[in-house]
Amino acid sequence: MNGFSEYSTYDAVGLANLVRKREVHPSELVEAALAAVDHTNPMLNAVVTRMDDEARRLSRESLPVGPLTGVPVALKDLLSMYAGVRHTGGSRLFANYVADRDVELVKRYKQAGLIIIGKTNTPELGILPTTEPLLFGPAHNPWNLNRSTGGSSGGSAAAVAAGIVPVADGSDAGGSIRIPASCCGIFGLKPTRGRNPGTEEVGEYHGLAVTHVLTRSVRDSAIFLDILSAERPGAPYQAPAPPQESFYGILKRPVRKLRIALMTEPILPGSVDADCTAATAQAALLCEQLGHDVETASPKLNAEAFARAMVNVYAVETATTMKVLLAQLGMTARIADLETPTWMLYLLGNSISAVDHALAVRTLHHIGAEVADFFSKYDVLLTPTLGSPPPLLGELNAPWYEDLMHRLVVRGKLKRILKWVNAVDLAARHVFDFAPFTPLANATGQPAMSVPLYWNKDRLPIGVMFTGRFGDESTLLQLATQLEMAQPWRSNTPPVHYSD
């Protein structure tokens, strides 16, 4: 390999095999990853904090022996604190904060022999489904630089799609792994609630938030699930036991014939673009050709009650997160330091009564029970991942009524603001119209994955989503492997892509 020019063609498992055979050294992989950042990041703004010196140091040392020893990865700049490295959460308020410890997730990365080369762009506190923070500026989609990467793991998705790293860290409280996976044409699995280390820095959002990775291959996602999913005593949620032979090992077994429910009507109030419907129909046909039974069916939910409960929980958890972080750092929140959506959720969260919050949580639990009953009849639910193709940058920015509320807050008209709860609901609808499918699996705790099987006439990726039974990542990963073999996507690279 002349200068390891094939770096970006390998997934993490492939790179680790080369290291194990001593065909390449971890230092060569790190240099290739850093060269990829140099080449693509000026266009993408995917990596916002570089860790060149730390990555080079680790690559020259004796690394822990694991299934992915020596493989370079990137961390999302939201939950994954790495001792001694800037950790901003995408917020101007925390722009100068340097982490004093490794969180459990980072400890498991290090124990596996992985080498972290930098931290990736994310919206402020991961709130919006597009990665356009004021602190760092927008991440750009490698398929079209004028388009959003999605969010909140948008920088990670762009880094993987562009060949900077084969795998990048992500988190998902309403679709934040699956949304950017769809926008950037890669694979994104949201695991079962409690499977991976929790979101200890920003709270667990009543089980809505989970952590995992974004990848180009299915097997990389499976092996990272094995690496990250060790039991953690004292965690508020525990997933059912993983398969005895490992998630990676289960891929060797063929998937059984599945009963798949097909749904294209949005779960939350919103609309669905014709491209997303077409992508889902094509995926359904492919599943039928692979021998699975597909029929139109959907769980019956009160969409309005679901949407209101999600907004309630997001608002209260945002306010709680802010209170905890500010107390830990001895800081005070000023409106000038926070973006409009963050400030509005912060205010709304502080205004919601304990009883109303408890009622919202009960609504989500009730939805979980309803959906569990639906999955007693079906193995998998197939839907679009999103309601539209990747939007233009700025398209999901705060609409006029949020700007008006912001001005009222600046003038100290707090009581007047709190009468505008309907306007906050309207702002949420603006988001849910883009992502009307992904939050369901967060509410129920079920695993769900966005699979890159379709590109529209503008060469924009359109993901399709498969949701499985609680605790059953195995079936999803087996199905994804079957789909990957039948319709490979890894060679489908975007215009902005690293190749030495």
C-alpha cells in the first residue's frame, strides 16, 4: 500500500485486521485520519476540536489489545468528555470548558485500544436536528455543501461519510444518530434503552437518550455494540442480555423470515416528502424479494399527546441539565450566551409543574405499552427515517415567532412569554415535520436503525428506518447485513471524500 492510500476504503474491522496482521501500524492510520481532516474539514466543518498530539502519542504507545486496536475514531462534542480536552456541547456558554475526567463511554473506547483523533460538531446541547451552532458554524453535508448534515450527531456523520474516520461517536434522544445517518448516507443504529453507557453529563431524559456510533458498515456497528454494552451496575436502565455469541458473531447467522409492518404516514404531526415515501416503498420491495412478509400496518397513537409529552420532557430536561452544569462550573446563564431554542426550552422547562411533567412521562410510558402490543404481531416496523431529504442549511432555523419570543425575553417580559406555549408547540412542529418518525423509538426504548438504501435524483441520500422489538438489536443487525449484501452502499461515496 503506497502510503496507505486505501485508508478510506476500509471499515473499522478491516483496519483492525490490518493492524493485527502488522500490515499497517496504528501511527499510519492516525496520520491518514489527520490527513483526511486536513483535506476535507475546511469544506465540511465536521471536526471542531483536533487532538493531533494526543492521537499521535497514543499511536506510538502500547495500546490495549482488543478487536479494534489502533483504529482512529472521533467523538461527538456533546456527552463524551475526554480528560484534558475542550468540551463545549456546541454552546458558547461552555466554549472554554476543559473536561477534567473521562466519562464511562470514553473509558470503554480507550480500553478497546481505539484512538480518538478529534471531536465533532454538534448543535447547542444537541437540541436541534441540524448541526448549525453559533459557536462553530454549520457542518456541511459531504453530498451537497449547501445541505444540512442533520443533527445532533451531524459532525460525526459527515466525518464518517467523507472518509475521515470509519466510525464516529453519536447519541440519540429523538433521532440524533438516525437523522444524520439518513442525511449523510451512512448506517446509524440507536440501541435499546440501557444497552450502552448512559448520558451521564446531560441526564437520561427519562430513558429517551442513548449512545452509540455512526458507521459505514453494519459489522462496525455490531462490534461497537459489543465493545460498549458491558453491564454497568447502578445504571438507571438495563437492557435485556445480549446474544451469547456477541452482536458481531450473530451476523454470521442468517436472518429468519420476518413479519414487517410498513408505515409511511407520519407518527408525529407532519408531512412526508415523495422521495422518502419512494425510498421506503423500494426498501419494502427489497425485503419481500429477500423472502420477508411485508404488510401495511401501524401502531395507533395519539400524535398530539405524543408531541406535547416529548416537548415537555425535552424542556424540563434541558432546564435541569443547564442547572446542573451551571452549578458544577459555578456559572450563570445569560441570554447572550445561549441560542434561542435553548433559551426557550430552558424557560419553558422552568415553568412546567411537577404534576404536568409527571403526566407527560406517563403519556410516554403508555405509548410504550401500546407499541409493545403492536410488536407482538410484527418483528420489525419499516418507515422513512425522515420526512424530507437533507434540508438546506438554515431551513430549520428558528421561525419568526421564536425570534419574537426571544426579543420579549430580552425585554424581561417573562410572564408574557409563558403565555406563548402554543408558539413553542409550533416551533416543535417545525422540527417534527422534518423528523416525524424517529422519536417513537426513544419514547419506547426500542432499537431502530437508519439504512442507506436510496438516493434521489439530486444525489441526496434518503435513509429508511427499521424499528425492532425491545432488546432485539440482533434481528435488526442481521436484517441490515442481509440488506447490505443485497444492495451494497459503501462504495457510494459523496463528492467531498478523502482519498490520498
